[in-house]
Amino acid sequence: MKLDISYMRYMTADDFKVLQAVEQGSKNHEVVPTTLIHQLSGMRSMSGTNRSISDLAKLKLIAKLRNAKYDGYRLTYNGIDYLALHSMLNRDTVYSIGGSIGVGKESDIYKVSDKNGVEKVMKIHRLGRTSFHTVRNNRDYLKKISKNGVNWMVLSRLAANKEYQFITMLYAKGFNVPEPFDNSRHIIIMELIKGFPMRRLRKHKNLPQLYNNLMKFIVKLGCSGLIHCDFNEFNIMIKDEDEIDPNDPEEVGFVVIDFPQSISIQHKDAEYYFKRDVDCIRRFFKKKLKYEPKDDPSMLDTDGFGEGYRYAYPDFHRDIERTDNLDELVQASGYSKKHPGDRDLEDAMEDMRNTEETDEDHIEKEEEVEGKEESSDGDDYYYSESEEEESDDGYNSQDEENERIIEALSSGVGNLKMDKMGNYILED
């Protein structure tokens, strides 16, 4: 969905009180009764509450649920967008919002500025997005989620909060991640990386050094207690040449993004995910950059990987020795003392981690992305998938209807429409 904040300037303090009341009531109610909204808002008169409710409904910040048994409203994604941005505006971390610079699997990326004109990145988590790329792989999981009645807005908020914890901790520890600035609900504000995704890289002045630095990042992260779980060319930003300090011995020339799926090295599948991260880098360097180092027993240096070192790539059992407890500090998935309250979020993240692409899927995505690059202005800093649509209620659990919608999305069939609630429907 598109971010539309054009009406925010016209909203009153009472409107935001009522909107916050709907959000607060949503913690225990799928549809928040109108009387409860009035009580939680602290408004003096019911007529004032009803007036604000009417205005918010017209702006599609709240909505009624079909066939509800009582008079009430639920929060929409537009509504939670307004609440998050309102909080950030009050904290002066955001002053103006620019255009979209990317669409991820479960997020939207925008360029924003603070009151001093400093450009930053705003990442909006939107778990539950409908895409013909992911519905095909995740259908069994989606049926389970639908039965459990999971609130995707709640999960989006948890995912954003978890990622903010990750990058705040990693940035403080000196890892090459974007500097975090603020977090409200499902939105994160972070540093804008002046560069391009590694998927666009076709030549580099020192490939062995880049390869070595990437592998050492995986090992350093692992020794600190964490595994990225999605460490690939789509989540690595290569800095522009003029952004690299040649006098900084710690400069590696890249920044790693997208951490909500990260797990602890105590996770039962830690070795599998570690190897998958390593294999993603090896595959990209082999296919796109024609660089494939081999183990060299004649070399004694084991402090790096690739050309000039003994080992070509890291091994979980050989190279991971715990030196820090970041997984404990951020309560990463798989850590033995993980909070049980994050069970639904963990189910969502687990499914995202387990969605592996075949070679055909990978080629299809590459061709699609490269096709978009030819028509873009070169200003998108993040991986942009196919144009994805979503509904406020999440996924449709009916398999047959899903199949028809997926076919319509991929083929551009003209009878695909969207109803007033934001759900896809196929007209006969």
C-alpha cells in the first residue's frame, strides 16, 4: 500500500486521541466498541468522539469490520502509519517525507529528512503482504496464521522493535550497519547509505578483500552470538567511492541491512543458517563476479578467508567461538531465555527464513530486478521486488481464490479489483 499522509496536517489533537484509543483498544478487541473508544480517548462528550470517529473513518484510518455483531471500529495500516509518524514528528526525528526508494519482502522504504535537512531512511514493516512470489511458497503457513487470527499490525510492530534493538546494539558494537535514529510502532528511522545494493556489483577494485571482509563479518557476528539468516547480495549495500575513508583501517566499504530474522547461535538450526549465509556470498561471487577461491593448505594465515588465506570460507564449528552475548541482550530467536510472548512473531520470522528460492526463482527475480533498474532513475538504495499489493486484513486463506488472484497479479487480468476494505476480489 502507498503511504499517504496528505491529511495529517488537518487532524486535530482530539482526532489523534481517538485514533490512539482505537489502537489501545485493539490490544484486546478485534473490533473496538465505540463506547470503549470514548472511554479510552478521555474525550468529554460522546458527540465529540463520534465526530472524530466519522472523520477518521472517512480518511480510512479506522474501519468497520464486515458482519460485526456490535458498533465498533478497527485500526487500519493507514491509521497506524499516522500514529507512528505523529510520534516521530513530535520527537523531531522526522520533518519531511520523500518518495519511495524501495519495496522489500515485508517492508516499504522511504527517504525522509529531519528538521536540519539531513536525509535518512524510513523503513515501514508490513508483515502479511500479499505477493504472488511469496504466497506460492508460504501457503501452508498462511493457512495456519489465518486460523490463529494473528494481527499482522501487531507482528509488524514487534518485528520493527526487534530490528531496532538489533541494529542499535550492533551499531554500538562497531558493526557495519546503518546508524539507527528512532523507532515508533512498525517504523524505523535509520541512516541513509550512499551507495547501491551488492546485487548490482559487476566489478570491484579488490574482489579478494571484499570477499574476505564479508566472510569475516559473518564470523564476527557469529562470535558475538548472532546469525543474520538473510545475508545475501540484496541486503548488503556497497558504499560509493567518495564515501569510503582510505585512512580508516576499519573501513570495509559495505553496510549490512535487514536484521529482523536474525537468530542466536544457540538456535537448533544455527549451523544450517550460518552455512546458508556463507553459501549465498560464495554463489554470488562465483556467478556474477567469477571469483571462487579454494582452500590452500600451503598458507598458514587463518585470520581471513579466500585468496591468500588457508581457508576459502568459514565453517560453523571451526570458526565460531563465542566472544560476546548479543543474542542474550536482544533476546534473539533460539536463545534459551527467549520471551514466550514473541511466539507469533517467531512463527512469522521462521517462515520467512525457511522460504528458499530455487535456481529458477533466483533467475526470475534477477531478470525482474534488472528490468526495473533499466527504467529507474538509479536512486533506489534498497532491493525492490515486483509491485506488491496488500490488504489490511492480511492474507486470504481460501486456496482456490488465492490461486486465481495470484494468476491475475502475474498476468495482469483485467477483472482483478480491490474492494472498500482493501481486499482483492475477482469479478465474474
